[in-house]
Amino acid sequence: MLLTKLITDNYYADALLIRRTEDHFLNLCNQGKINGTIHTSSGQEFSAIAFTSPLNDDDFIFSNHRCHGHYLASTRDLNGLVAELMGKESGACGGVGSSQHLYKKNFYSNGVQGGIVPVAAGMSLAAKKNNSKSIGLVFIGDGTLGEGVVYETFNLCSLMKIPLLIVCENNQYAQSTKIKDNLSGEILDRPKAFGIETFHSNTWDLKKLFSNAKESINFVRNSNLTAFHLVDTYRLNHHSKSDDNRNPEEVKEYVKKDPLNLFEAKNPKKFNSMLKKVNEQISNAISKADTTNELDGIAYIGEEHNEKNSEFISLEVIGERVSARINLFFHEILNRDRKVLFVGEDILSPYGGAFKITKGLSDKFPDNIISTPISELSITGLCNGLALGGYRPFLEIMFGDFITLCLDQIINHASKFYHMYNKQINCPVVFRTPMGGGRGYGPTHSQTLDRFLVGIDNTSVIAINSFIDPKLIFESIYENEQHPTIVIENKLDYARFVGDKKNNSYKISKNKSIYPVVKCSPKSIEPDLTIVSYGGIASDIFQSLDQIFQETELIPELLVLSRISPLDIKAIIASVKRTKKLVVIEEGAKEFGVGAEILSRISEELGGELEISKRIGAKAVPIPSSRSAEDYVLPNTTIAMDIKSGLNL
């Protein structure tokens, strides 16, 4: 009786507020007061209320594109939601995210299907590692079950015993596609295959829905395990603003059985009283939003911060290999900060990772080393969630070729959280991966894919080289980066000794940037050719400096970049102003690459002062395993001749 009374007195009013708010959103769209699209949850409101009402204040929720009901039921932030969709500064995210991308306290939503599931798992794992009793809840739709990352995450959750409740709202359509044309087999068989506890309810039997929702939440909280709760429901409105090709008779049948409509028919006086109050609340929220300013684009973007320290100092010579220095960084940082986590595949001792970067770490810091299945996309999302949950995850992707599998989580989640939620949260996650050829690994284990990574919003891309101590680079990342960072490590560099570069005709220095630029300058004469490079191939260029002079009769100065995105070009400009000639060399294919961006930036800055500019890179074909063919495709062994040919000398 108490449950029934609570539904009658409170939850119907909450459901009515959600429905009428979304009705007003559709009207505001028609009036041109909302920019973008709207996905309403009309008919599904009680699912949101049933699952959010038993949660504790420190529990958290992830939602999807159909998130208004979840947001209102969870946060009660009507004013923030209305202002957000109207693009106002007073909105929950300042008008940046609008309908699909909402954040407030412990509520997050994103419009990309499937990707929120591993992020929610990561935050839940963070809560578990903190010995907190808080749990995570993630809402997905039946259409989301077509995404592979969901099943990767099922496996992770089951293996790692992550306290997460996955609520699947099955409204029988994936946009316009019926479930029978979209999903094979039974939905509940899918989580069961991973040993996940399942529950099943619907939005027409409210007593059972509320009872089962609380039961599934209690199960997750008490067992510290994952559960999957299937909720059969039906959306009464179109998918978004006006796209609906369903049979009208089918929709009418669900309108008739809708609990809110049945409540109105049985309790007209009480319903009208609720409706009047709800409409007043919404009208007041709209009026309040109308009086505030829209988001200002200049304020949203903010100022660009460039490093100003261009002083060069002597380069240190360290008698250790690159791989040993990276390993040392992790030994030291894990000893100092137990919020740092090292995540990756096959990283436990005694194996220690494909390139032995994690040698000995799991023996000393077993709670901070997370070895995972081969699931690049889901473990990237897991690390995003761990970062949002207060940890500093460093994720190793075993080969750089596989980072393509991670891109949705990097581009649509990690890099966007900060701006999408109007600078209210940070995601300090680091993705490490070895790249480059020269070891005969062939087409899918030898690529340099930096051109696909540079330019990702709000993400730094660092290319380790053997001139600069990588331990110092990682310390700079740890101390300075509050946003995603991608670190590219060349496979051949792992065995090279840091700073061990000798040429009697050249002096080697580095500037004082947090990600130093290395300058290799002739000692006794002014250079007349600027060469810019980064990563592993920079060592090959250094070894070829004398040969470059012999082939071209030009005296080169080599600049080696550590951070390749965002670019700091001050050192390059200073050199090119003297030489008037610029060659950029990269190990990956040159088309649409880092070299093209550098040349474009320098040309814009110097105009006619730049007399000659050339790019050199790998041939645009898959890298072969054959030694002679690999040497022909990569520029490492033909640098001097490539420069001579490129400059038409």
C-alpha cells in the first residue's frame, strides 16, 4: 500500500513534469527557440523515476540521447535543463551540450550509442577501488545492443566484478527500425552469457517496476557485481522532432495503456491540479531562461595558451635506454601516487608487456596494475571513467596500429567531456602506444598513425624521442595535463640510450619547454637548411647530417619536436628565418600529415621569406615485412637522397 501511495502522490507528478517539459521543448523548437534536435521520453517516464529514486546522493548515472527524463528524475534541475536546451549561459552546461549532452553533479549523458557503457564501468570501478558503497547506473536502449563495445564491457564487468547496473529501456525501435529487424535472439540471453545477473520489468506494471528496480539496485550495491535490468516500454512520440513512420494504430494502443493517461482518466481532478502546478513550473523556467544571455562563443573557446620559454640549454646524456627510463617513471610515480593506474593487455609480471615497459610493476603495485582482455575500445572507455572518477589512468595500447579501435572513446568521449560539459570536469587520461616500422612486423604492426591523432580537440599528442629523457616527459604529463594525452613511442627507440648522440661538428641543446624542442646546430657555421622531425626517425636524421651535407651541399640544422599537437612553432620560425629553407621528415605517410601542418603554419607566418619547403615521409602503402621492401617504403635509410631529390638538387 505504501508503494502504491508513493506512486500516486509523488511519482505521477514527477512523470507529468517530465512529459510536459518535453512537450514544451517541442513547441519551443517550432518557435525557433531551441537550436538542434529533441528526443523525448514520453511513455518511458516511469522507468527514469523507478531507477533514480532509490539511488544515494553519491551514486552516479550515465544516460544517452533520450536523457531528459533521466536528468529531471535524478537532478530535479528543471531551470538548468530548460536553459540548456534554449542555449543559455544559465543552462546546466551553459548551452554547449543541449538536449543530448548533459552534466550535473553525478549525471552524465552523451549522444553516442554504446560508448557510455565502458565509461560508466570505469567510474564504478573507481568507486569500488575507493571502497565506496556508491554504484553506477547506465541507461541504454535496445538499439544500443548492436554495438560491440557493449559486449566488451559486459566481459570486463563480469571479470572485474564491477558494481554497475545496466538498464536497457526496450521501446521496440532503434530509431525507425523494429526490434525484430534489428536484434537476433533474446535480449536477456546476452548478459547471461557473461554470467551477469538479470532482471525484467515493464512500464505498465508500475508496482512491479518500482519493486524490481529497487531490488536490482540493492543487488548491485550488496554484491559489488554487475546486473542487467531489461525494461519493456514504448515511446509515444516520434524518435526525434518529427520523424515517425510507425503504424498510428500501434501507437494508439500504447497511448491507451500508458500509466499517466490511465491516471488522468481515473483521477481527473487530481491530475488537473498536478498539471496546473507543473505548467506553472515550466512556464517560470522558460521565462527565466528567456531573460538570460546565450552562450558567448569567445568566452566558450577561451584564450590560446602558448609556451613562452624559448631559452636553449645543453642536452643531458643519460646512460640508460628509453624503455628503462619509461619503466623507472612508473615505478616512481606508482610509489608516490596510488591514484595512478597502469592499464593494458598482457602487462602483468613476468611477461611485463610486449615491450617490457611494465617489467616488475605488478609485483610491487598489484592494486594499481590492471591487466585486461583484448578489448581496446572498452578498456579505453574504462580508463575514461576511471579518470572521471578521480584516478590517473595510463593505458597501454600494445601496438599503435590498434589505436584505431579506440578512436570513438578518444574523440567522442575523452576529448569532449571538458568542453561538452562547459569546462566543469576534466579527463586526465593518458594513452601510450608504440609505433613505427623497421622490425619486420608487417602491414598491421608497423604503422605510424600520428596523422590520424593530431588535431583531436583538447588532446595533446607527444612523440617520444631518444634525445629527451622520456621519464621527464611523463613527469611533465603527470604534473601539467588535465586533459587527454596520447604518447607515441617508437619501437626502435626503446633500445636506444637517452641523449647518446655524437657528431663533432654539431652542438645539441633543448629548450626549457615542458615538452622540449631539441636543436642540433652546426658549431662553427650558420646553417642554410632547417630540418624538422620528431619521434624515432629523428635519430636516423641525426646520424645522416653529414651525408645530407655531402649530397646537398647545404648545412642542415635539425629541430626535434616532442609535442606534435598542439604545435609550438616558435623554434621552427626562428631557424627558418635564417635558412629560408624547410624540410619536414616524418616516418608515417606524408599526405595530410604532421609535416603538411607544419609547412602550412610556417608558410602562413613567414610568407615569402620561406623560399623552399618540402615534405618527406613513407610511401603511402601498407608497410611490408620483407627487409628490402620495408627499407624502400620507409624513409629511415634513404634520408639524404630523399632530401636531395625533394629539393631538386
